[in-house]
Amino acid sequence: APPAAKQPASVTADETASGLPPSISPMTAAELQGVPQYIKGRNSLGKINGCVTALNDVLAARAELLVKAPHKLSEAQRDQVKAWKELQAAHGTAQKPVLREEDLR
């Protein structure tokens, strides 16, 4: 039998299906072992999963803003929500989460 195809990291991408914010599953030690050394470099499982946790925090904060009534948002937050919606519309990804570079700082 041929070897099983490797599956990418699990991401819940549809924001409306579950009602939960999208998230990325942590990488397992087995998944990291399958990464070639030249790609892995000096990254450890802890560093990678630290980044995953940080991304999940950003996605959760984004989801929290998206469900708030616009009148309860600050002007900066309304601008951020507007930018996300425009980005989603521009890329035809209305149900998939999008982030801007600024969101990751």
C-alpha cells in the first residue's frame, strides 16, 4: 500500500459553521520529525507551538471584535473590522479569516 499522504496542520476556517473563532492546532512531535532539517532549522516544537498560540490569540481577539455591535467598538476597532471585511471581499473569502500584517505586531 502507498504511504499515507501527510495532512497539513488542522485549521478551522469557517467562522460561521461552529460559532467558535478559527484556530490552528498545535504541531505534534511526530509532525516536526517529518519536517526536513533545512526547513526546520533551529526551531523547536516549543517555538513553533508558541507561534501557533500567538496566532490563535490574534484570531480569538479578531473574532471577539467581529461579534461586537459596531457602536461598542472604538473608531480604531471599527476601522480594523472594516479593513478585514474589505480584504475578505477582495479575495472572495467571506467565511474564512483574514489578517493584516498590522494584526500580527
